[in-house]
Amino acid sequence: MINVTIETFEAEVLQASMHTPVLVDFWAPWCGPCKVIGPILEKIEAEYGGRFKLVKIDSDQEQQLASMFGIRSIPTCVLLMGGQPVDGFMGALPEGQIKAFLDKHLPSEEELAAHAQAQEAQQMLAQPDSADAGDALEKLAQAVAQAPDNHDLRFELVKQYISHGRFPEAAGALAPALAQIPVQLRFEALAQWLNALEFVATDPRGQWPLEKFDELIGQNKRDFETRFAKSRVLIAMGEWPDALDELLEIIMRDKKWDDEAPRKTYVGLLELMTPPRPKADPATAGKSAGGIELAGKAAVQEDPQAQLVSQYRRKLSMALN
């Protein structure tokens, strides 16, 4: 447990929460319930062995921080993960309720071990001339085996399998995610990417030059089979905007063709092209999951990739309406 001030808040809370959940205890020396819950929180932190970090903020001395989090009464505890508040509670709860609150959000010991293994694997894969891609993928696969319900790890594993051309392994790792109802859009996106690459690897048209596709399409604008095949070749080439344009031509002419395969592929590409959202600052996050209000509003400037995705989303909307 450490005491945090406005000067240390960035490092000890925001930055720390990017890799370890941080529980912030707002208290004051005159507060009786604060003296009750304080030792309980410290005991739980020791018992949880690093699964979260406990910090204390004197709301009288650090009124700017208390105001930023919209603190109305004390004690109030706020849990931050990934640089933003995810939940909180007010009052001196008993030990069992505090543990139940934490267990809703904190990763288990197995998940922590899986994350550590996945992080090691990703560091290996990040090396530009790494010859250990096979070992790294094996580590990542082991991490998923340890935490099979962790969708983020599974998504990363499938993406890496596809990127390294290991299509059978990708299909196997993807299958559990595709069996869930409903299927998460990001896994449907990976399925569309994998389908395109498998098509190029197994279908003779996968080796056609683009000019051959264009010649056939020029003879028949409604040759959707050829247009769809061309889009898959473009996906495999990494020319995703061009692939979107080709898919859009099909959608505009026949929205229902081939059980809407062009639309599904189009949406999948947009999902894969969408840049990750920046982590929110607690000062601009609005309201936590526990209803603890935070001051301010975020002003996010869209980057060029996000603008491109927005442009193609509008094109699809116009084609479907």
C-alpha cells in the first residue's frame, strides 16, 4: 500500500494500471469507517499476492483528485484497469464482499501465468529477424490452453497463426470461438481473412494475375464469382482497400448473393482494419461501471487509418440502404 498525491498519480495509478489492476482507496484521517476498511484492504492486498495494487488518496489533501473522480463520500474505492476505472464501491464493506468485488474483475492465477507466457511469446514474435517464431507460437498456444476462455489471447494466437501461414493450426484455434453464439465480430473477421488465404492457396484462380480477373469482369459486370475471387486475391496481397472496392461492387448489384458472403467479408475486413481504441484517461472517462462519475470529456482525434475505415463504413451503409 502506498499513499498517492497529484504528483505521483500518473505513475503510481494510471501507468501502473496498464499492467496490474489498481484499487484506489479515497479516505481522510477524521473518517471512522476509513479506519475500519483500511487494514482490511491491506490484508487482502497481501493475501492476493500481487493480483492487484492498493493505493490510498487522502481526499482532504488531494481535493483535485477527489474532484476528478467525483468522490461524494468516503471511504470510496475505485478499481482501475488499463488506465481507466472499471468499477467501484462506497462504504466500509466487510472483507468477504470486498473479495467478491475484486474477484469479479481480477485475473486468476492461471490467467496471470497465461498472460506472462503470452507476453514472452509476443516479445519473441516482435523481433524482426527472429528465428524462433515456432517456439513463440507454441508458447502462445500454451497460454491459450491455460486460459481457454480468454478471448484476447485466442484472437492473438489465431492472428499470429494466419500471419505465419499456419492455416490448419489457425482453423483449429479459431473453431471454439466460432462455435459460440453469438460469434464475436473479430473472430468472424479472422475467419474471413483465413478463408481468403486458403482460397488463394488451394484454388487455381489464386494464381491468376489481376488483369485476367479484370478482363472477365469487363465482359460481364455481374460475374460475381470472378469479382469475389479477385477480392480474395487482393486480401492475400494485403491490398485491403482495393478488396473492399471489389466487394462493394457486388453488394451494390446484389446484396444477397452467395448468402451475403461479400458483405460478411467486407465487414470482417473493416474489423481487422480498425485501429485499437486509445486507452481512456480517468479524467475523461465519464462514469465507471460502478456509477462513480468522473469529470471531463475526451477529445479523440481520428487517425488516418480510422478515417479510412469510417469512409468505407459509410460506403457500405449507402450500398445497403
